[in-house]
Amino acid sequence: MICPMEKILVSACLLGEKTKYDGGDNLVEELKGLLEFFELVPFCPEIEGGLPCPRVPAERKGNWVINKDGVDVTEQYREGAEKALRLCKLLGIELAILKQGSPSCGSKEIYDGYFRDRKIAGKGVTAALLSGNGVRVMDEEEAIAFLNKKVEWQKTHKEIVEKKLEAKAEKERKAAERKAKLEAKRSSFRGKKTGGKGYGSHGRSSHQGERKFSSRGRKPYGAKRPYKGKKESE
């Protein structure tokens, strides 16, 4: 039975999907290495919340998200966050890799809300909702470090398994050698027992070819004995 791979939610733009506000992506090639260990579930909160691509850039300001034109898009960002949480619960996802700095996905820093290319400590709407509901959130740099540790662990684990298999094979080889030596010794012992004096290989007496003698006077069986009748009268 093949066990299903653990699923990870990933910002779609990090996997090369054109979901960025300007119609581009934020592809991180290294993250594709995660496919060896996990099933990646691409997700873009802005798109899922109903915003177009491309779209006017937006930044979070307090509990609100306002785009550069001054339009309040908080509801769309909240809708995208709620969908992300529902998807994680549905698929049993416990880890999300989200784009740092995004008003949706930033997990440590976000832009300050004044569109002056300045970041402050804070979380995006989706990152805050997921982490507040037990989903571990990390950015792309943390994900690369996480992947490297995973690869290193797998390499170490593989080496340990290989050493155990080699030790097992060596133990079985030595056991086979001991068994072969014991069998050879037994065969040698049986050969000495049947090849010397006593019983031959056919189970016959080694004295079978010799003439048998009676117990009296060691005369051969079948020899004529002197007549012991009455003496003739004189």
C-alpha cells in the first residue's frame, strides 16, 4: 500500500504561476525540490478572493487593505484567507509556504501601507489567519532551509539504512560460513567412521571373506570329524 504524501500549501506565485499583482510571478526554483517529499498545493489568496490579475497593488494598513488608488479591498483579502483556511482543513494541511512581504502572505514583514517601499514587522491577512488556526507558516527563505535539512536528513537516513543492511548481510554471510564448516566437519566424521575398521560402506562385516571357525579347536565349519562308533570286538 502506497502512503499518500503530506500536502503543503504554497503561494502560487512562488511556483511560477502568473498571479503577482503585475501579472508576473515570484518563482523560486529551489522550492521544486520539495516535490520529492511533499505534494504542493498552489494557492493565491488574492485571486481566490476575487481580485483580477494584473491588479492595482495593495498594502495592509492596520486591519484594512487599501490599494494604491485608495480603494478598500479588505473584503477580497479576507475572503481569500478564509478559502485558504478551509482548504487546509479539508486536505489536512499543517504547513504553508507563503510569499514574504505580501499583504496576504507576509509572515514576518509587510509593507507599511503608505506605498513608499518600506517594510514593517507584521503579517498578511492570510498568514495571520492560518497561523492563528494551527497552520505553520514560513516564507520562501525558511522553506529553502527546511528543504536543505530534509535532504540532509534523508541522506543521513539512507546511509544509516545502508550500513544496517550491510551489517545484516555480513552477519548472514558469516553464519553461512559457520554452517558450511560444521557440515564439512560432520561429513568428514561420517567418512572416517564408515571407511576404517568395522563396517564398510555397504554395511557388511570386514571379516566376511574369511572362513569361519568353530568355537572348539578353531576347526573350520564343515570339516570331517572322526567316527565315534563302537569298537570292533577283537
